[in-house]
Amino acid sequence: MRAVSFSDYGDPSVLTVVESEVPEPGPGQVRVAVRAAGVNPFDVKARSGLMAQGRPLPAPRVPGLEAAGVVDAVGEGVTGTAVGDAVAGWTAGGGGYAEYAVLSTFAAKPEALTWQEAAALPVAGEAAVRALRVLDPRRGETLLVNGASGSVGGIAVQLMVEVGITVIGTAGGANLDRVRALGALAIPYGEGLAQRVRALAPRGVDAVLDAAGHGALPDAIALRGGTDRIVTLADPAAFDLGVLFLSKPEDQTAQTLETLLGAAAEGRITPPASRAMGLEEAAQAHREWERKSSGKIVLVP
């Protein structure tokens, strides 16, 4: 099969399309003929060596934490899913940038969703669900989402608006209309953020989800009067400020995936906006992510 692989850490040029062995599913896993695979920040950081902590790369690696495709083989113990089924889910730590990939957690892809939409949901959706579970916003409260136009922030906004929570969402100027369309009160991020939030919520906010960084944590602490009910998925300054940094995916369950895919199929949430590129364009996809180009990228074999 064709797969995108890297044998050394480095810039995006280390990503090359190679001929690779087709992987075999283990117990509880399925192998899919990949129709679409999401590109995520973890892939970029892993390729660059940022997460290697000085350790050499043990073997050529195929990136890709999420994919959607047609089941091609099932592992021992898999029930309710058969060859030919359309599914989406998380890979076993990588392997999505390929013509075939093994999914460790998966759910049926609703017919109402395209392959591209289904492949763009698992990673961002899980991050949003995890952050909201920790913050536990309740009906009638006000939630500040920093980075509300992004993949994670956009899903969080929609999930909260649906259950009656007032959401104030920050974004760059070009994306403020998108944030409003999701149902949030939109304001630009950057200097003076706390004052702009107070103008919309004079009594303050009940919780803060930072999905973008941009140095928003000091303003979040000022708005909350402390670090309680603030989480970040993006700003390592959290460790110095005493804010909870959520880094470990803990909601990668079939139930989470079914809920997200179902909500998207029913039109209750809109999957992250994405555009398709071929496997041979994986290096370019990583370059665009590093330049902070807007929108999610999905690789289509």
C-alpha cells in the first residue's frame, strides 16, 4: 500500500510517500480502506521531534490519529461490525496517512456525513468533549471559549449553545462571523480581551476553555478571579500559572464517537470545516498547519 512515512525528525520535507506493508488488525480492532484521514497538531509535533525528548526515532512512522473508511478486515473479538461497513474513528497511535489503516476505536459512519466530514470529527470532537466534561458548564451559565472558530472550539461552542449555555467566543477578525453563526457572542482575541468580555458579561464568566493559546490565560484568570474552572488545550504557560493543561485524550470511546457522529448527521453540530489534499501533499499540509492556515486539512488517498 501507499503510505506517508518519516524516518527522521525534522521539517515537513521528511514526509515521503512510500510502499509499506498493509497492517493487520489486532483484537478489538478493524482495518479500513482509508477514504479520508485528518491532519492534527499531534502529527506535526511528532514529525518535528518536539515530543521525542531527545530519543531517536525507533522506526519509520506513519502519522495520522483519525480516519474514516470501509472495513477491510476485523480483528478477534470484534462484534457488530463487518467487512464492507463504513466507519470512522481513532487509529492505534498513528497510521492514518495511508491507503489502509487500523482503527482501535470506531463507530459507524452515518450516511448523512461525507468521508471528509467523518474523518475531521474524532480528534477535535474528543478534545472538546473532554474539556467540557472537566469544566462542567450548566444551563444558565456563561462560558468563554478562546479560539471559537477552530476545530475544537467550534464543536465546544455548538455543544454548549444546544443545551442553553451562553457562550462568548474569541476569534481573529476574519472569523468572527463564523463564530456568530455557531451561536456564540463573538469578540476578537488579543490585548484588552478581559475588558471586551466584561462588556458582554458584566457579572463575569463561569468557566473558560482555551483552545487556541494566544496568551489568553492571564485574562482568563482575571475574569475568573483565580484559576478555578479554566482549562487549556493549547498554552504551556498553564504550568507556570497554575491552570489545568489537558493533554491526554481520555474520552476516546465508541460512545463519544457515536454521539459526535450522530449529532453531526442530525445537523445539531457542524463538523470542522476542512479541505482535501492527496497523500503526496502531506508535507504541504504540515507546512500550511505550521503557518497557521485556517481550516482543517484531510488527506484523501
